[in-house]
Amino acid sequence: MTIEDQELYRELLAQIKADWQSLPDKPEETPETTLKTLWFLAYGLPRAIGCQTLGELPLLSEAEESALREYVSRRLEGIPLAHLTERQCFMELEFLASEAALIPRRETELLGYAALEKLYGLVEARGGVKVVDLCTGAGNLALALAHYEQNCVVYGCDLSAEAVALAEANAEYLQMMDMVQFLVGDLFAPLDAAGIGPVDLVTCNPPYISSGNLEKMPEEISAHEPQLAFDGGPFGVSLIMRLIKEAPEYLKPASWLCFEVGLGQGEAMLRRIQNNANYQTVESITNPAGAIRAILTQTR
Ligand SMILES: C[S@@+](CC[C@H](N)C(=O)[O-])C[C@H]1O[C@@H](n2cnc3c(N)ncnc32)[C@H](O)[C@@H]1O
């Protein structure tokens, strides 16, 4: 008989299913994956969903069983799973997660893998290249790019010193301290301050929720993740508009700016780029439902 057939598993799965609130931006979390993840956590093995196959559930001691019941209650109270495990998977790498920064989302992998393709092309054409990930949060995009393409120097910048501290902890966790440097400051300002010259690739997952919609966000998000990670100003696109305007000054010719957009923002941002003489081409990346979620544009 496997653990899944046993009373404790069936009881807790039924409890989770009864009170389950799914979030569209965490599609990897289901009642089953949640229970399995919490089960391993209670056993002393914190793991992020998706990074490694979880394997057979282990038998729990009495103390571990009560820890599991406590984790299930806290999850059903709305504590994010990634905050219980202190882990989140992004582009198949496991990152540390905490209240200091946004929990990396699956949807941002669209931007990550599209930017990685551009990075591979740039390295092939130019040899070593310089990359900056703005609004780096936990450092997930910066570290994933540096992990998958090592012929580059990567900087990650964020206005939040707490987020940068978590990004640095992630660099240590992934043993990539010498591959990515993290800096604190407003958008491109850290590059000026550190005297970092023009770069070949800029990535950014900016805050893009309109200020008025912030209070409509599910409590699991608004109560546990920093508001700075979401607030995109009155129309949601304040940071994106600055990014489009300011990036050409920091990018070499024929270099790429790649960024995420919120649902419904893509078309207007594409038009904005098409009307900006500093860019020569623009591409969009859509999600499986056909909505634009990332934009990639090349300087002249
Ligand atoms: C949506 S989160 C993205 C986090 C991470 N890059 C990811 O994709 O998971 C946006 C990040 O932008 C940062 N941020 C907000 N305003 C900023 C600004 N003016 N300059 C730099 N970073 C900013 C926030 O602190 C937050 O970490």
C-alpha cells in the first residue's frame, strides 16, 4: 500500500480540496502537488514544485505528522506555499523565496526563455556580452540567464534593498556569486553609479498593476508580497514607459530590450515602440491563450 492510499493522505487531501483557492499565476500548485510538497517539508526536505521529481512520499513520525497538519492549516489560511517551503522553481532552477521579493511566477518564464534565445544569438555574434536585469526581485531572471549562458557578465538591479539581499542570497544558494552582481537603485541609475557602460541585453519584469487595482489583488498576494513589486502607477504602465524611453541610452546598437507586460497592455506598448525611432524591430511573445505577455525590441 502506498502512502497515497493511507488515511492521513486522503484526509488532508480532502481538507485541502474543500478549502482550495487556486491562483491563475500559480498553475503548478494543485491540491495534490501542495500536499506532496508540504509532506516533504514536514519530513525535513523543503522542495519547490517542478524542480525535481518528488518521488515516493516518506512515512512520517508523530511529530512530523503534526508539523504537516500545521503546514496544511497555514497554507489554507493563505500563506503562500513558497513562503512555507522558502523555495520556488523558476526556469528549472530552485530559488530561495521570502517576503522580501516577489515569488517568481511561471508566466515570467515566457520572458526568460525568449530573452535567453536572444542572449544565445548575441553571444554567438559578439562573444562575451553584458546583460542587465532590471527590477530583478529575487534575482531569478538574472541568475537563470547567467546559468544557461555563461559567456556573459550579468548585473541585476532593484529599487528594494531587501529584494537585492534575497537576490544575493540566491546567488550564494546557486553557487553563482562570481557570475552575477546585484545593485540597488531606481531602474538604470545603478548602472550610472557603478560606471557600467552600454550593455547588449536588458531584461525586466516591471511592476505593471494599476494603483487602483492593487486592492483587488487576492489577499494571498497583497498580504505576503511587497507592494513595490506590483504598483505600476495610475495606468499600470509607468515603469514600462520609462523603460522603453530610457533603455536606448544604455543599450549598444542592434541590442535587445526584453520585458514582461500585464494582460491587455501588449498592443499599446507595441505601438509605443513602433513610434520610437530608437528601435528597429519589435517582437511579441504570447501565452497559450494568445495574450501578449512579453515584448522584445532591438535598438538601431
Ligand atoms: C514584478 S517584480 C519582478 C521580480 C523578478 N524580476 C521576477 O520576475 O520574478 C518587480 C520588481 O521591481 C522592483 N521595482 C519597483 N520599482 C522599481 C524601480 N523604480 N526601479 C527598480 N526596481 C523597481 C520591485 O522591488 C520588484 O522587485
